[in-house]
Amino acid sequence: MFKLGGSSLWILANVLTALLLVFAEGGRSFPTKRQDAGLLAGVGMADITPPIGEIVMMGYASLDQRANGVHLRIRARAYIFANPSQPNRRVVFVSTDTGSASHHVRQMAVNYLKSKLSTADAALYNADNIMVSATHTHAGPGGYNDDFLYQVSTLGTVPRTREAIAQGIAQAILEAHRNVAPSTVTVTSGNLDNASINRSKKSYLANPAAERAKYTSDIDQTMVQLMIKDGQGLKGIVNWFAVHPVSMNISNPLVSGDNKGYASYMWELQERQRGNSRFVAAFAQSNGGDISPNLEGPRCLDTGAVCDGDKDSCGGNITKCVARGPGYAQGGDVLSTEIIGSRQLAKAQELSSGSQTTLAGGVVDYRHAWVKMSDLQLEGGGPQMCKPAMGYSFSAGTTDAPGPGISWQGDNDPNAGNKPLFDFIRNILKKPSAQLVQCHAPKPILLATGEMDTPNPWQPHALPIQMFIITRKVAIIGFPAEITVMAGRRMRDAIKAQLLADNTVDADALVVIAGLSNTYSSYVTTFEEYQVQRYEAGSTAYGPNTLAGHIQLFKTLAHSFNTTSPPNSTPNFPVTTQPAASSDLNFYTPVVLDTTPGGKSFGSVTAQPAATYKSGDTVTAHFVCAHPRNGASTPRTLGNVQLPGGRLPGGAASTYMTVEKQLANGQWSVVLDDSGWDTTYKWARVGVAESSCTLKWTIGRTVPVEPGTYRLRYFGQNKSVIVTLAHSGATNAFVVSP
Ligand SMILES: *[C@@H]1O[C@H](CO)[C@@H](O)[C@H](O)[C@H]1NC(C)=O
Ligand SMILES: *[C@@H]1O[C@H](CO)[C@@H](O)[C@H](O)[C@H]1NC(C)=O
Ligand SMILES: *[C@@H]1O[C@H](CO)[C@@H](O)[C@H](O)[C@H]1NC(C)=O
Ligand SMILES: *[C@@H]1O[C@H](CO)[C@@H](O)[C@H](O)[C@H]1NC(C)=O
Ligand SMILES: *[C@@H]1O[C@H](CO)[C@@H](O)[C@H](O)[C@H]1NC(C)=O
């Protein structure tokens, strides 16, 4: 990161954006017409898995963690809601299995979507009424972020990653658009135990005792769920629960939706096995900023002892102190993912059969604004937000993935004189101005991101602030960062109070935080947590008052539901500005050529499976293969899935592998592809231009399998100097017995 940032060769790519002042119409109140019959709702889902092969994953910020295979394909899941009395006033919630969201990608998705719709239908959708919230899986390819700090940690912008995600989002919304119909939408909530732990207890304890006493736990166990049904049965659910999808650890090279992706996959699989092929289940992110799924807590890698709780280190070494998931001893991170995913799923299904509040009457509406954070001043002559900056403890990481050991969590010495070497390297990049240092105190500044705009801003100056209300029962906050448990509670309480004061919602309304929505600006902690400067606080970008600033903004937005009327969706913010498009720089070398070892052809099998297996066994085969980045990245709708396991139509062009069963007539029939949980595809480079691929199938792990004769097939595309050619290969047949 330092080397890259230190280069002075980059050309300034920024343009100044226009400062947009939008004046509210003020005073006009909302139509209060009530409608009895339910809502209009639509659901859709699409694949967003980009081309893989040496692409750095977004989440752990480790250049060593490259996407080199597929475990579970990642998805966009879209939901459209409207009141039948105002069918054109729609809100669109999209949950993506990605590390974070991007406004650039959202805008691309809007453009794709509009290009597929009639003029009249295209007018129903724009960035203002589409909220894209990332689940925060740490097992998705990077390259789509808006700001340079996050781009550089994934080696830059990867246009095909952006395209795959944007097209998938558009495809999911398009499918939802096509099935918008009168539906019964209900909401319910409950508490989920034993699926999460706090990972910054010391920060949490800095919050006032009286405030902590209001809650039974230092984690947020609240699960909120929307359920959509119509005459044909269950159509979809959206579930919000606060937990980091970091069950798959920093050494995982396979694309995966992690624990939330697993929960989604399993419920969708179960419904498809019952013949309900349209069902879409999003397990979305909430205020999980300081919540880990690694229930056994931080342990020393070598001894297994509990780490030293003050600095989360083992004898002073933080790199050795890593939190363990519940499956650590028995099956590693895949089992931990299944356990945490299954617990979310079980609670979600329990909620779906419990008592519900039906959403009917009231308006379905949205508000959206761009706000330049550093220009924001707190009300009553309060302090101003800072330009963004990241603290020393940003580089310490967390116990879910500790940093290299050059700093630790809780470094809150604002004099920053305690690490001369650190500061020396930092100052090559950008020495923070005295004003920035003062504004962020007690955070010792590692990266003066707000003063670094080359080749494009390192962190956002402007943020998208967005909120939906769905009748008088549900409000959704589109929060553009990760927010901690207590910060999230304060945010929800403040918004609920505002909405109640305006008589916009009922007393039993649920306010939900949709975390990591629309762009990414790292973390938001409470003021008190900020003083402790653990990782989340060191990554709170706009200084000690970041949360207070957000609460002020979202309260203004909430109030605007009562003071402005459609079609106006942007309230009166003092400073509104949209960011310029970011640069497309990247540091990936293109695939030039694929070769095979002497005498072998692409798709030939170098290690065959055994002759017989039984259910529960894992079949493994190795192939001579090609670089997977040669593959196409066409998005694929799941709308007409026929097979279990979430298999998609499209065949060879859209999967790296299939599991095939031999029919009575000798022909082969596809039963699984690379999209589900039971199969893995993994690529590895051999020497300069050769590749080896490993295909695995764990028989019956989630999709039951009939006894019979099977084979694995591999699909790829190899690049010669002139053309790229498709190839495939199949293993010998093997027998699966019960
Ligand atoms: C919070 O973290 C501490 C330290 O890791 C642990 O002892 C405690 O059990 C955790 N509490 C919850 C509710 O996870
Ligand atoms: C800290 O632990 C890591 C992981 O075990 C090890 O690679 C590293 O050398 C250790 N650092 C020091 C300074 O001992
Ligand atoms: C929580 O889960 C662990 C295993 O992950 C289990 O040992 C423990 O009994 C569970 N605790 C509760 C209260 O359910
Ligand atoms: C990460 O997961 C892998 C596979 O389950 C395991 O071998 C490895 O020990 C894990 N790493 C850590 C730091 O827990
Ligand atoms: C807006 O606020 C006024 C004053 O409290 C209230 O009478 C009105 O019902 C509110 N509008 C809506 C849509 O709730």
C-alpha cells in the first residue's frame, strides 16, 4: 500500500463537481390516504460472480487472499415494494453478497436496468429509490470500490468485476419488476442467541453505564424480517441480522457468500426442492461493525490459549491472536460458516411461522441525498465533521484478521510520536495537516485520506444518505458504512423518535439499519468508543463526531418524509454534492497465454476419482486447465431454475464445473454445477502459463443424491496469441452408492 501510494506518476484524474443546493418545497404534507389491501411486491435474484483468477478479495485487505475458485456463487437479491394506491412510487431494496457497495456500480446498474425497460417503466427507477446494501462477505472478488483506499487494497479497479455486479443487480431488479403483484407483506422480529460475539468489548464498555444498562447484551441480537406472500405461497423474505460474514477466514481462496450466503442458499434450496422456484431469501447486513461470528473468541495460533485481552496479542504479537469459529476443531472455516448460517436460518424460519404485523395502508416512500461530510456542522453551533482520515489501529486489523503487527488496537496517542518509522513512511504519502490531526484527536493519523485525492479521493468526501419507509410499520436506513452495535442503537432510536414526532410511523414501527449501503466509508462508532481507538474507531473516517453527524443527517432525512412531497425525494440539505467518477487504474497483468504440460490437452484429467463412493464422501479430480479470467461474465437470472442446488440454466458458458449422472439410455444429465454448496472449483497457476484445476464434490452435503453412475466435468477457455477457445474435460465414470 505504501509503495503504491508513494508513486508520483499518477495523473490527477479528478474533476470538481457542481455544488448542488436543493431547496425543499417546505410545509407541504403528505397524502394520508389509506389503502386496505396489502402492498405491491416483486422479488428477483441474479448471479453477480465476476471473473476470478488472482483477483484480490474485498474485505480482509490482504493481497495474499486471491479469488482462485468458487465455492458458493454470489448473488444480488432484489425486492420492490409499493402501495397499490401509488403503484409508481416504488422502493427497491437490493442485498448483494459483496464486501461493500459502490455508488458507481449502483449507477451502472440503474443504467443497465433502464436500457432493458420501456420509457414508462424506466421512469420508475433511479438511484434515489434503489438501496444496494452489501452483506459484507469477505469472500468476494474486489475491484469495484469508489475510493482509492479500498481500490488500492484490491490492486485497483477491475472493470469486469464492476460490470458483473452491476449487471447482476440490474437483472435481479428486472426480474422483481416483472413479478410485481399484489402481495401480503409482513414484518416480525426476534432475538438470535449464540450466533455472534462482540469483538471490541473494551470499546463497548467505554459507553456510559446508564446506556449499557438499558440492554441485556453487548451484542445486538435483534433479527428483523420482512416476508412476502401471495396466492401461490411464499415469495421471499428479507432478513436483517448484525454479524460479520467472516466465518470464512483470511486464507480462503474460494468465492463465497459466507454465513449469510449459506443461510440464503439453504432456504432457497429448500423452497426449490418443494417446487417454489421463485423464492428469494436475502440475509442482509445491519449494525454488525463490532460483531464477529467467531464464537470461540480470540486465541493464540500456536498455544490455543486465550489472547491477552488488552491489546489482543499473544505475548505482544497481535498476528498470532485470531478468533476461532464454532467449527474450528471439527471442520475449519467451512463448518463454522455452516453453523453460523444455519443458526440465522433456523431463527429466520422460526420468525416466518410466528405472529406477524401486516404492512398495509400508509405510504411507501424514499428519500436520498448526497452530503459532503466534512462541510457538515452539528446543530447549535456544534463541531464540524473532519475530512476523512484513518488511525494507527486501522492497520492493526481485528481479531478476525489481525494486521502485520506494526500497530495494535487501542492506540490512542494523538501525538503520534511513538512510531517514528511508521510516521516516516506515512509522511512520504501525505503528512496530515495540523488541522486534520487536531480534528481527529485522539486518533493518531496513519492515512490522511481526506487530504489525498490522487489518482482519485482515498475516502469519500460526499456520502449518499438514504431512507425508505414501507407503510407506518417499517423504516429502512441505508447506512453508507459499517456501524457498531451501540452506535446503531442510538441511530435507530433517534430516527424512530423523529418519525414518531412527525407522525410518520406507528408506535410499534421497526427501524432497520441496512449496513454498508450504496458506497463504503469504513466504520462509525460512538463518540465514547472513538476515544478508545480500537480498529473500528481508528477506521471511523470523519472524526469523533461521525456518529452525531450521521444521526443529524438521517434525522433531517426522516423529517423530510413529513415536509416534502413526491416527486421530490431530496430534502433541504445545506451542502449536497455528488462525487466524480473514480479512476479505472489497476495493477493486474492481463492473461496473455495459456499452455499445457507436454503431451496434454486442455481438459485432460491428471488425477481421476476413485471407482466408487457413498453419500457423504468427497469426490476429487484434477484437470489440466486454463486461467479462469478468460471466462465470460454474463449475468444469469435464477428465475427459472429447475434443478436443486441453485443450478442455473446456461450450461458450459456459465459454470466452471458440472456433476453429471448417467441416464438409462447412456446419456449424461447435469445434476449440479459450481453454484451450490456441495461443489468447489479451484484453479492454480503452474509455472508461467500452465494451470491446474481441482474439482470437488461432497456427495449429498446439502443436495440429496440418488445412487447411480456419475462423472465430473470441467469447463474453461484457453487463450492463445490469436484467439480464446472453449474447452472441457470429463472424469471417468464412478459409482455412488447410498
Ligand atoms: C464479549 O467479549 C468478551 C471478550 O471476548 C467475552 O468474554 C464475552 O463473552 C463477550 N460477550 C458476548 C455476549 O459475546
Ligand atoms: C508474530 O506471529 C506471527 C505469526 O505466528 C509470526 O509470523 C511473526 O514472526 C511473529 N512476530 C514476531 C515479532 O515475533
Ligand atoms: C452455543 O454454541 C456452542 C457451539 O457453537 C455450544 O457449545 C453452546 O452450547 C451454545 N450455547 C447455547 C447457550 O446455546
Ligand atoms: C483458516 O481456515 C483454514 C481451513 O479451514 C484452516 O486450515 C486455517 O487454520 C484457518 N486459519 C486460521 C487463522 O484460523
Ligand atoms: C406531518 O406532521 C404533521 C404535524 O405533526 C401531522 O399532522 C401530519 O399528519 C404529518 N404527516 C404525515 C404524513 O404523517
